[in-house]
Amino acid sequence: MTAAPADLLVDRPATTDGAALWRLARDSKTLDLNSSYSYLLWCRDFAGTSAVARGADGEPVGFVTGYVRPDRPRTLLVWQVAVDSAHRSRGIAATLLDGLTARLTAERGITDVETTITPGNTASERLFTSFAARHGARVEREVLFSADLFPDGPHDPEVLYRIGPLAR
């Protein structure tokens, strides 16, 4: 993994970042694109459990959205991760994920991370398995949502990755 750029600022997203996060998700070509409204809400209601990477000009070049599971208050569910194509392969996604989990471990006592990945998304598989290795955590996988559960046409199954406990 290449080190993230020194001029990268990682912080919480603001509502004004919603449109940029929507564009990053759209341009990723791999994420399920939610409505632009949902990214605005996400930046308002889940800013505390999400992170945005800003380039030298202050504009978002990547993000991680997540939330703490209501029935598992020590588990962060990572919803989406995206990095602008011009900034990929520079360690930004890993920097975002590490920074977010460090913050939430300190603030909320997070011990575990969950995410879902569709089969064949090797970039996400590598991101999360290397995250687990860096944090001395095991990875368990199981199908969370099978393809037949999606009502809006063909969709790959979503495989749940459970990572934890994170080493302190």
C-alpha cells in the first residue's frame, strides 16, 4: 500500500459535501448509487460515523460512510467506500478506514467492523482483509442478502464481512 498524500485532510463530512459524495459514488462504477437526497441526509445524520478525505483544495476525494448498529453498539457497519479515480492506489481508502475506526474506538468503544461486499469486488475484498490484518482481527464471511432478495432486478449477493475484535 502506498502512503496517503501528506496534504490529505480526513474529517467528518458536512451537509455541503453531500453532492460530492453522491458524484464519487456514481463515478465509482461499483457502488449501488443511492439518491442524492440520501447522501445529504447521510452527511447530516451520520457525519459522526463517517469520514471524508479532502485534497489540497478542500474538495472531497474520497469517503467512508458508516453507522453504529443499534443492536450492536460496539459494531461499526461500513456502508460505502469510494475514492475518486484520479486519487486511487494512494492508500486513501485505507487511511479513511483506519482513521474512522480509530476515532470511533476512542469515542464509542467500537470493537468490530462489518461491511458487505459483492463477490468479485476484489478492491473491497483487499481493503477489508488488509484492514483486518493491520488490526490483528479475524474475518468471518457469510451471505447476508442472497440475490433473490433484491426486488429491482439482477443483483449479486451481498456477503457480510465481520471483522473483529480490533486490537487496541
